[in-house]
Amino acid sequence: MSTEQQERAGAEPTPPAAGGAGGRPAARWATRTVEVPGGVLSVTGPTAEAAEGLPEALFVHGLGGSSDNWTELLAELVGTVRGEALDLPGFGWSPPPTDGNLSVNGHVRAVIGYLEASGRGPVHLVGNSLGGAVAVRLTALRPDLVRSLTLISPALPELPPQRTALPTGLLAVPGVPRLLARVPARGRSVEQATDGLLDLVWGNARAVPAERRELAVAEYRRRMGLPYAMQVLVGSARGIVSAYTERGDQALWRQAERIEVPVLLVYGLRDKLVSYRSAARACAAFRDARLLVLPESGHVAMMEHPAQVGRAVREFLRELPQA
């Protein structure tokens, strides 16, 4: 969608990410903003001409991520779906929600708002980490908006959590974020901080392509300059912890059991944040589930092994009954 088309649609153009358009081919991807309840979302996807007539798909990133996390997988699925990736409130190029609601419910509200505003539902919904929890809750609450569900290392309650996931959970503890915010000022460079994050989410950080690392460094530097960046990260981390403790019909595992659409689960054996052991519980919880385990992947399989994930998604979608 061109800038002129965006303006005709009532959406304001979104500036490109640092270092270019976030790795997106300029002729293929378009970015726009859409008003939703509680705020504005930045949404990226193919031009209308490039994806006319294809099934609709929506991709939701994880904690600290952005729509750029889906660049490689979107490229793999060109010609299969009309895929769009959004920035959750406060992440990527989306501003924080006007009411400060960074809970899982707040993010679900934003995604539902986008699907209703765009009229693109029901979609093939794809979520990673926090985005996986958002996708599960959304599908349970609004099954009319979802045709299928693909979950890549979804952030579903796991007790006890992996030891390597504890530092992320500490973001939800009062006082800890202020302590962490002072660490870069004690000699830790942006490059070193970025490498630490990549090592946490990739199964093998040495395999990160140089261009992807450069984009990650540029994005980390940009985020550090935003006055709300840490607040959004902490608020969303607390939202995940809160969702993990919910009981009754609002419990995420209980909501997973209510989902009737087909589900594709993707886990990495090297995931430091979501244990692959959760896959067994997930397969039992969802009524119609199939599983892909990638031995060399960490928490972001769609970035580490986009070809394998893309092939699995294509095969999954081919199995589904036509709308």
C-alpha cells in the first residue's frame, strides 16, 4: 500500500525502522497505522496488489519484539497467505496504549480492535511467546475471528519455569527494572546488550546473520531513546506473570482447552524461555493439534529456521478445509 493509498484509507504512514524498512523489500511490504480501542497500532504487510485473493493471516510478536521478527517468515509465505505483522501497543513503532493497559487482556483488546477495524477476520493467527498467549486468549474469546492458530514457543503457564527464564520474570518484580536500567551505564555497550538478548532468544547466537544483528543493534539503540520503552517492557512482563496466575475460565490453559480451530505448535529444543516440555501439555490441551519440534532452534524459530517453519505452516494450511 502506497502512502497515497494509506491516506485514502484514513491511516497515517509509519516511519521506517532504523537502518531502512526493517529488512523488508520496499516493493513488497507496506506499513500503516490503524486506530484501535486504547491506542494506535503499526501494521506491516504486503501491498494489496501483491497478495490479492490470498487467505488472511496475522502475526503477533513476543515480549520485547516487533513486527520485524516476522520478516523472514512473511517472505517464506508469500503466495500462500496475505500475511500482516503488527506491533503490539508500546512495541516496535506502536505508541503505548492511552490507558496504560499492558496486560495480556490489553494486548488482546488491541489485536481484536485491529481485526474488527480492518474487517480481515477470520484470519490464520500466528503468535510467538507473549504473542502466543495473546493469540490463545483471543481465539478462546472470539473464535469468529480465527480460522487456524500457529503458536511458536507460546508463553503459557509453566511451573516450575526454566532457570534461564527467571531473569525475564524478574522484570515484573518492583525495583528490579530500575536496577537493570543502570547496567548499560556501567560500561555495557549497545552491541553487548544486543548480543545478550540475541543469546537469550536464539538457540545459537553465532548463527545470527550479520544484517539481522545490525538491525537488532539499531533497534535496541532506538528503543533506548524512547522514554516509555522500559515501562512498556516491565508492564507487559507483569501482564504475563499476572496471566500465569489466573484461575477459572480466564486461565490460559483452560482457554486453550476451549479452542476448536486447528492448531500448529512449534517448539525449539534450545529454547531458554519456554521449555519444550510444555509441548506435551499443549498437545493434550488443544483439541486439534499437530507439533513441530526443531532441535537447533531457540525461542524465535521463525527467525532462526524460517524455511522449516514456513514449510510446516504451508503444509498445515493445505490440510485445512477450505473456507
